[in-house]
Amino acid sequence: MFATMGALGLAPTAEAAAGERRYRAPRAGDFTLTGTAAAEVVVLGGGVAGLATAYELGKAGYRCTVVEARDRTGGRNLTIRGGDTLTDLLGHRQTARFAPGQYMNAGPARMAQWMLTMDYCRELGVPVEVFTNMNADAYIYNESEGMDRPMRYRTAKADMLGYVSELLAKATDSGALDQELTADDRGRLVEFLADYGALGEGFAYTGGSRRGFSVYPGAAGTPGVPYGDLPTASQIFATGVGRYFSFESEFDQAMPMFQPVGGMDAIPRALARAVGGDRIRTGCAVTEVTDKADGVTVTYTRGGRTHVLDADYCVAAMPPNLLAGVRHNLGSAVRSALGGFNPFSAGKIGLEYASRWWESDHRIYGGITETDLDVNQIWHPSHGYHGERGVLMGYYTLDTGADAYAELSPVEREQRAVAAGLRIYGDKYRTELASSFSVHWRQFPYQEAAWHTSLESPDAARYKPLTEPTGRVYFAGDWLSYMDAWQHGAFASARKAVTALHQRVLATRR
Amino acid sequence: MFATMGALGLAPTAEAAAGERRYRAPRAGDFTLTGTAAAEVVVLGGGVAGLATAYELGKAGYRCTVVEARDRTGGRNLTIRGGDTLTDLLGHRQTARFAPGQYMNAGPARMAQWMLTMDYCRELGVPVEVFTNMNADAYIYNESEGMDRPMRYRTAKADMLGYVSELLAKATDSGALDQELTADDRGRLVEFLADYGALGEGFAYTGGSRRGFSVYPGAAGTPGVPYGDLPTASQIFATGVGRYFSFESEFDQAMPMFQPVGGMDAIPRALARAVGGDRIRTGCAVTEVTDKADGVTVTYTRGGRTHVLDADYCVAAMPPNLLAGVRHNLGSAVRSALGGFNPFSAGKIGLEYASRWWESDHRIYGGITETDLDVNQIWHPSHGYHGERGVLMGYYTLDTGADAYAELSPVEREQRAVAAGLRIYGDKYRTELASSFSVHWRQFPYQEAAWHTSLESPDAARYKPLTEPTGRVYFAGDWLSYMDAWQHGAFASARKAVTALHQRVLATRR
């Protein structure tokens, strides 16, 4: 219920670096803790929530230490570039062979304009560009429902909404809604439907230019050839294409969406720079957290050796499924609460192509193809338009579908993904392929989840030991927000945790 | 009928220049005339059609001379930057005071991914970025229809489509469509409507998250506050908000749309560079065209002096309304055909602001606000996100509405536009204003039209003397295409003209 299909970066490209150099952040932080304090805080986890915690506390004068198990910060905010390596928990090893400038955002890949993530981009001077979350010319292909070829999104939409408008206009005109609507209402409704559905004589939907063209309108002599094969209402209903149309109206997915220029990891890189490299310890796996009357002791291992870190407070911003495996003296309520988050699977494969044939041949610049094949979705890149190469997201798989792909070797994943894409896009999906890289978060070291499902809201009583401090330990993460799986949730949760911590510290001093 | 509300560039910004330097065009032209020829061609008009004509003919070995009345090429493709000046035909003088890096595209401002304009950007190495042609968080404000405050596009859409879905689902469920649809059809339709309209129990539309939030969902304790005040079906129908929803489904306007990085005039600048400055004569107003048995003589004035240019062929790529005023010996059919294009008015005002309050305060990044006020539309800039300043398009007026604004002084235009915007956006629409610049194409020297309306298709018999050569004179322009008012139409028409000319030259040589 609290899992969304939503949002899940390493060295910058030349373009991104140029963008960041010329970019000047226009103002200081929107979020500022009032009054300064000098307590020591240990932050468990160097993902977005952990970095944001250390960043905000640092602005207020706290001395933070971020303890991160992996050799890099960012958590699920991961951008894969050429040379990056990954060995997953099933033992599959990969090294990315993407050409310079090519990348895939393996975790979160988009931000809505209202999200806190945008504010952090502004504050940190990370330039943003539009993420093309929908494209009228991307395809829909529901093979299991009898479609024998893909349909453009715009064609499917024109037909579905055309027939829906026709049916309602006719019902209204025939008096079927006379009880529900006044004559004025009916007149306005029918006028709307005629325009919205592109209806003709007698409220009939008979296709039209919104369906798209096989030959585009041009000069005199070339009026254009609209797509033929207008389906009947019954036929278009049976394809199931309509199920994809509400996506663009969702409050977290509606256009325009955005992405940092050069890769999503520009955000954790900027946060880590602001926090300071000397405040971040990577390669340190937390094994124990001990809450005491006057502080917190955190034990971690690095390179096989055990280290102990003492601080005044702790903010635990690790994945709940991994935090559950850390020894602690926080009590059974914390244990039970951490058990209420179930790790969810998702996986993505980046298919690098030697040409951008989807732009030149299919006239698709960005956007998402929807399908009932096991690849689920195919994403066209929202950057590098007209460039020489590009990385398609060949699948965005979820749940058991993701795990089935995860069990395959990287080569098998690629082969299976390409076999699916071939049926939609034709031969170049295979012949132009240059390299691939796949990431499955349930099988990813020190993550083991793409995000977490929860049967209750974050404000449910069972989660109170996490949404409020337990002893001197605070918790933060997207999983403790109403926007789990989104960086917005991680930022919001971090702000809540540091606000509470800071209020306590200031109150204690008085 | 053939006029659309569609598309209507001077020195590059530092950003654009950086973008162009780092950009490498990936391939040669899609369009290539086969075989080379060395005829002399005079091209009348240095707009997009004229420049494309000279560019393509130049690739095939022709020696072209472009004769342009103004001191710059590009025609209606005009990007206004600080320091640019304009004196319109009513005597209104303006000098743009936009800050460095700020600009407005006064003419065409967007391109669909399928348009030839995109191919020329690729071929010429002009980098493109997304033009945000719609935004779920932009406003709709139909004051004359009783709205007392603006409504977010997403809220209006959720309500209209919610009630439409409810009405049709209930009608279907109650048996009113049993004659039209099978039981399977009805089941699928109702399933679609429940999702598409976000319907609840008993197919009732009761609002929901798609309407948007006054407080965004955040951490635990902050589930978000959805917009209240759910209107009834009757109330939302009465606002007329639904009339704007089909725009995003139009084949020439559906997202994603694009724009060149740094200003639309990157296209004519790149074309002019490719043609060669020595082939372009600016400040030359054509006064006479004489078609002869062995060539064409063109007479023009420059700085009060008359010049004569002889060539083998002529391609007339001037606006038809101005071409109609040039003396020629092409006959009455040409005269009559040129008379069949009626100049249409459109005007835009760029409002430069000292802050991007629409992003920070309204969370609107790009996109169009629709209104029934006399400003018609307000466009949020699709570039410079998070920057220190930005230029809003304060009106995009059409027809008599545009002429009414044109008659005002530039200061009065600004005042009137700001008064309208204030009612939608509040005080910052006035207090943050830094400067403005307005362009009205019907009153623009050597254009005198935003585009042209025509009662017949370009393939109508009366236009044949223009869509086919008359003597040694060919014609080109968006007005001779099925995509008038779009650069795509100008490119398509130029390709048609040069293909016909080249075939004739090659045939003549044999």
C-alpha cells in the first residue's frame, strides 16, 4: 500500500561537470535549524537520508560522523557509468562498459517539481533538466491481451477517450442522464465530450489526427497519412491499453518531472561535499548500537577490524531490513517496528546502444513504453538527445518479476530483455546493442531492498518507536515517510529527525 | 482552418555557445539532392524556408544568393535578448533590457519530436532540450465563467475526468448501454473508468490525491493535506476548464515538445553559417521579379539605391502578403493565389522577473497557464530552472485580441498584462517585474503577419501556380504546407521546392 512504482548515481560526465561549474545556487537553504549546537552525532548510513541528516545538522554546528558500509555514499541513489563494478548477493559480477558520457540511474531517476529533492538541487547548485515521464509516441504493447503489434500511446489514448466520450455523449443525448444532470449541465458535458473525444457527426468517434500519422503532414502534396485500422470500441477495450492512462495524472508522476543533469548521483555527491569527506567513513559496517544514559556507542567493522564510536546522539538512517540485523539495546518495540517493513524487489537493466535509433527511426525522444511482457517498462533516455549513443532502460521489473530476472546471469538478463524489446521495436534492438548493466536492489549488498512495503501508515502505533526517538537514537529514511521509494521521503524524514533532535539539545542546554 | 495556435530567434548566450561547442552533430543530412548542379539561384527572403532552400541547394552545388529585407535572417524565428531593438509599424519603439542570459522566443517556441525541425537541429548540431508544453501544476482561470480564483490544471482535470468517469460508469452499470456494448465490453469499460476517474464505492468520484495538495505528503506526522473544496459535477462543468484538456492530445502539441538550448534562433544562425555569410544580402528589400526565358531578374533596394540581380532560377520564400506587393510578370493566377492567404495576428510579451517566484512559491517549472482573460495564456520558461531570473511569456494573444494589445504602447501592454497576471499569481507578478518586451507580428516590419489563414488546403487548384513553379520562379514557405505557422512547414515546403528545381536542372542538362 505504501509502496509506489516510483523513484529509486559515480564520476560526473564532462557535460555535468560543465553544468555544475556554470551553475550558481541562487539562495541559501530553505530549511535551517534555529540556534546552533555542538553535540556529536553519529549517523548510520550514507544514503540520501543519512547525508541530508549530516548536512542539516552540520549547518547548525553539530559534529557528525557518517558511517557507511559501502565504499561510496548515496545508497540507492546510484548512477552507473563505464568502469563501475557490482557483485550482487547471488555472486553475479558485472563491470559497466558504457562509453564516456553514457550512464543509467539504477535507483531513483525522477523528481516531481513539488518535491524537496528539487529544493536540495537548488540549494546545492545541482542543475536539473526535464525527465520525460510520458511520451505520446512511446508504445503500448499488451501481447497477452491479443495485441499483435505495439500501438503508439497517442493512438491508444485517442481511441479509448474517443469511444468513452462517444458513449457518454450519446447516453446524455438520449436522456439517460436526465435525472442526474440539468439541461445546462448536459449541454456543457456534451460540448466538453465532443472536444475531448474529437467526436464528429452524431457524437461518433471516427479517429482523426490525434491518433498520429504514418506519413507526417508536410508541404503541398503531402497532407499526411493518418494511422489506419481504427479499432471498434470493443476491440480497444479488449487490449487493456487504458490501464496506463491514469499514471500521468498521479500526484507524484504527472509531467513535468525532472532529473539532475549528468546523473542522479549529483545529489549525494553534492551533499557529501557539503558534509565534508572527513566526516564520512565508508567501508564501515555497523554491528551494534548501544543507547546509554549519556550517549550512544556504535560498533562497526572495517576491513575485518572492529571499531567503536561514541557520540551524544545517533540517527539511524540505514534500510530497516538491515537495521533489524544490527545488535542493539533499544528494546522489543523497536525490534517489532523494524520487522514491519518488508523489503520489496525492483530491478533495472541499462541497454547501451551505438545509435539512438529510437529517436531517428521511431521519433521517440524520452518517455516510457508500457508492456505486459516481463520487462514491464522500457524507458527512453531523457538526456543526450541527438547524441551518438544512448542507454535505454530495457526493463523496470518489480516484485517476483524482478527476482526472476535477478536469478539470471547478467548475460541472460540482457538476452531476455532484448528478446522482449525486439518484439516491440524490431531488429535494431539487437543489432545496435553495445553493452548492458543490470541492478537488482533486493540482491544488492547493504541494501537488500528497492524499497519497503508496509501494511500501515508511518503514523501507526507500531512505528512510534521509530518515528519518535528511542533513547538517544533517532531514525530516518523514506520508509518512515508517506513518500517511501522517493528521495523526497528521505529528505522529509531527515528534516523531521534533525528538528526533533535539535529541539531536545537546545532544551537540554537551558 | 489551416491556422493553428502553434509555433511562431539575436546573439547567443554563454550557455548556448558552450552547448554548441561541446555538441557534435552525429550524421550528415537526411535530405540530400542526388547529383550536383551549378546553377545560380536567387532566394527571396532569409527566413527559415529561404535559408533551408539555400542550405539544401548549396549542398548540391548551386550558387545561391539570399536577399533579405531586414538586417538579420531568421524571419519570424526571433529570439529577443538584452540590447535588441524593435520599432513596429505603428511607431512603437522598444529596446530589450533583459539581463545577460535571459531571452524570449518571440516567434516559434516549440517543436514536436516528429517534426523536420528536429532533424535540422540534429544535422546542424543545434542542441535541444524539452519544452514543457503542459504542466499539471499550472493554472486555469476562467474569470468570466465565475471562477473566483485559479485552479491547478491537475485539480481541474481530476474533477472533470472523475465526474465524466462516474457518469459513464453509473450509466453502464444501470444498463443504459446494454444495447451498445456486450457484457465483456461493459466490464472492461467500468474497470477502465474506475481507474481513469479514480472512482470509489458505487462508482462515486470523491476527489483524491490526483487533485493535488495544499500541504505535500512528507514524513510520519505529515500525511499531506489534499486540496479541499471538491466541486460538484455541475459546478466543474460550469467553469469551462475542460476546454483546455484536448490540447495535450493534439498531434502537433503533445508532450514531449522541444526547443533549442539558448534560444530558437540557434536554428537560423546555424543555417546561415552553413549557407555562408557571403551568400546572404541583408537590408535588401525586393521590389520586382521578372521571369524570362533564360533566367530571372530580381530588383531590390538597399539604403535607397536600386540593385539588380540575375540568376537562372528564383525561389520566392517571402511572406505571401508581402510578395503580393512585389511587381512581377508572373501573371494573374499567381496574383490571385497570393491573395488567398490572409495575414493573421499574434503577439507575445516577455516579462522578465528578478526572481523565479513561480518555481519557489507556486512550484511551477515550465508549462502554460490557461485563462479567459485577454492575455489568453501565460508561459513559464522551460529553461534556466532554479536560476536567479527568468522571462515569463505574459501573454500569447491572437487575432483581434493581439491587435488590441498591439495598439497600446509597450508600457501600456506591460501594465495590462501585469494586471491580468496579478489576479492569478498575486503580488509578485508586479513587485518582482524587472523589464518587458512585446512583439506583434501583424505590426512587425517585413513580416506583417504571425502566420496566414487560408480557406482552402495548399493543394487547392487556386494555389497551383505557387505549389508548382511559375516559369523559373518557385515558391516556399510554411504557408504552402499543411503545417503552417510551424517551422516544420517551412522546411517541408523548401524541400519540395528544391527537389522540383533540381530535377528540372538535371533534366535540362541531359
